[in-house]
Amino acid sequence: MPHGRWAVVGGAFLLGWLLFALVWLAGRGDGVAAPGPEQPAAAAQVFEPLPRPATAGDAATPLPAPSAEAPRVVEEPPAAAAPAPLPAEPVPLPPSIEESAPIAGEAVQAPSPLAEQSPSPRYPLEALRRGDSGTVVLQVQVDAQGQPVSIDVAERSGSRDLDRAALEAVSRWHFEPARDAAGTPVPGTLAVPIDFKLE
């Protein structure tokens, strides 16, 4: 019995190989491609032969021999600047009107105090007791009638009492008014110094 089983197995194996060979041969015959039309061979390109290499005698222009002198930078001097234009010659101005003739109404003669109407200031008692002395300079503006219209202290004496006494006295003075070129009275200013001295 065992011998018969091996015979059956062997026969089945051979039969399988046989079927495989048949299927394989049948499939191979179907897969063969039919030969196509032949393509014409491409025409070979013709190349010109390369020139032969130059020999030592045919060499190009030889290079110049290197110079032993080191290269140097050449500096050019800067271009000269254009000369500045000369200033135009000054044109003389016409003479001023003030230089030729005084303007009418402008004082050419300063005002001056009238001696009989310009009493000396009173020396303040407090300043006298302290021994104060000095000079007060007043800047007085006088109108065309000879009356003082404004008085400013230009220089102080160093004593308030002396400065006040000078202001009070000059405010009561009468003046000869300033006059223009025609002799007409006009407003003007003058400086009035007043000395306070202990005797």
C-alpha cells in the first residue's frame, strides 16, 4: 500500500510538470512580437579635421620681457581753479540831502538854560549831614517854548537825595529853545551836569 501511494504522488508530480511545460510554451508563442519595418540608418555626420597643433617655430607674438622697474602710481596735479571774478567797481552814491543842507525843522542849535530862570538846586540836609557829594548829569528834553518836557538821570551821583534834588530843581528851569537853520524854535535835548560839593 505504501508503495502504491508513492507511485500516485510521483505520477501526479510528473503530470503537473507536463501541464506547466505546455502552458509555458503556449504563452511564449503568443508573446512573440511581429517584426516591424526596418528604420533607415541615420546618415553619418561628416566633421572637418581639426587643425594640427602649432609647432614651437609657429608660436604667436612673444610676450614682452617683464620690466625690472616696479609699477608706480602717477598723480596728476589738480586742475587750477578758475580765478574768482573781480568785484564790480563801486558806483559812487549821490550826495546825501543831509550833507548838502540841513532839513527844515531839525535843530542846529541846542537848547540852553536861561541864567536868570535856572536857580541852583538846594543841597539836601540829610546828604549834607552824611557828607554826600557828587555830580548828577541829567538828560533834558525841551519843547519849542523852552519848557522841560522830560528829564532822565544819565549819570548818578551815588546819593539818592542828591539825584532827587537835581531833578526837582531842573524841572522848574526855563530854557532857550533849540533852533533850526532858519532860526525857528524847535524841540531839542541837552545834558545838564549839576555838581554838589561840600565847602
